Amino acid sequence: MRLHRLGAVTAAGLIVAACAASSPGEPDARRLPNVDRPAPSITPSRTPTPTPPPELPRGGRTIFPEHRLVGFSGGRGESLGRLGIGDIDERAAEIETIAALYTPEGRTPLPIFELIAVIAHGTPADGGLYRTREPAEVVEQYLVAARRHRGVLLLNVQPGRADFLDEVRALEQWLLEPDVGLALDAEWAVGSRQVPGEVIGTTTGSELDSVAAYLSSLVRANDLPEKVMVYHQFHTTTVVDEADLRPHLGVVLVKSIDGVGAPADKIATWNRSSTNKGWVHLGRRAPCSASSVTLVS
């Protein structure tokens, strides 16, 4: 507002100066007592229309209970999960078909494209951290596809020997987008002398909490809609001291429980792990279908 006022004063000064400069032979208006001088014309400044805050792909700024999340995980190549099988637009259509089965109560289905953006390996890879990061163009490709189908892109992190928070910070340019969230694969988080795939990895509630706090800071600083943060409970020992993971403003915590083996084994893992967590939205992976199909209540 200060800039607008400064501009108005400057304009008025120019008008007065123009009136004072009389032509030769003409009466000077300043010497005539009854001459009415026209008031300077000041154009009022317009109040800019505020930009509305960003929303989720299918409207609103909160995840639950308005939406139900249904989607596939995977990446480049069929071995990483169903999201990487065939044409991504075909997978999107399949997600919509599955979502229709799980939203009879009227929730809005929100398609999830869970891209494994940090991939754990059984070999040291670059830096000796037993993980690689997908190139930016790959993440962009999946984000464009998610937006084409009004869905959310989750960036899945399998950290290997790296720290979760370091890998998440490396994804910040994408997490600043209103339709990008996180998925943390703790079974691929191993110690400094362990190798992914040879052991079942673990994390702590404190480490997950540091990621949630960081994600919350991005949401608050940039006025973003709520972000999903999935953490996988592959085994009852996957998350140690889970109570240290606390709620954070703008972050929806989703616990995704799975396991290995027959459907009965997976259901048993679910029953052992899905105790009352209060504020945690318990996710589940469909026990009778592909393990990469995620259904979240």
C-alpha cells in the first residue's frame, strides 16, 4: 500500500508543475485569486484478487474422511510392482475400477501412484549406500501421469543404508507440489553393516517422526493441502518404538500393513499389527490380490 501512495503523490506533483508553467503572454494563474484550479486526477489502485490456496486433485484440502486412497505401487519394470506393468494409463483405469468397489458409502476415490523413487539394492551402488535414486525425468513422467488422471503421486523411499530424512530432503522439489506425498519402506532400511534383501530392515518411531515434522514444515510454509505419509509395517518388528511417531499438522499418517506368504499369513500380520493407534489411519494391502494394491480407509 505504501508503494501505491508514493505513486499517487508523485503524479499529483507532476500535474501541479504542469499548471504552473505558463506560456509567454498568458496570465499567470498563481496571480489570479479567483481562478479555480482543477483537482489532480488520481486513479485508485485496484486490490489484487487473492490466489486461492492449492487443493487436492479432486478437490478440498483434507484427505480423510472425504477421500479413499486406492492405487498401485511400483516403478520402471514389472519386478517393482503393478504400477510398472504395461501402459500407465491402463493402470490408472484399473485403479478407477477397483476404487469403485471400495467407495459405496460416497467417499471420493483418490487414485494413488506410488512410485519407488529411491530403490534399495543388494550391491553398494553409488556412494556405498545400497540404494539409487530415480532420475528427475522419471519422477516427472509419473507426476504428469498422476495429474492426467487427477491422482496423487507418492514417492516411495527404500533407503538402504542411507537415512530416511536425507533421502526425503533430496525429493523436496517434488514435495513442494500439492499433489505429491511420501511412502517409507522401512523393510529396506538397514544398518551400516547390513545388506538390503538379506535382512528385514527396521526404523524407529523417532526417525519417522523427524520425516513427518519436516513434511509438516513444508505444508505450513507453503500453504499446501494435507500430505499423505505412508509408512510400511512389513513385520511386527519393522517399526521400533512406534509411539515416538506423533501427529503433525498437515500430515496424514497412513500405516500400511503387509507381509509375505499366503493370504492367511498376511491377515495374521494385519491382526498382530493393527492395534488401536488412535490418530493413525490404518492402511491395508488387499490380502487376496496383488500385494501392490493398496486400499486405505
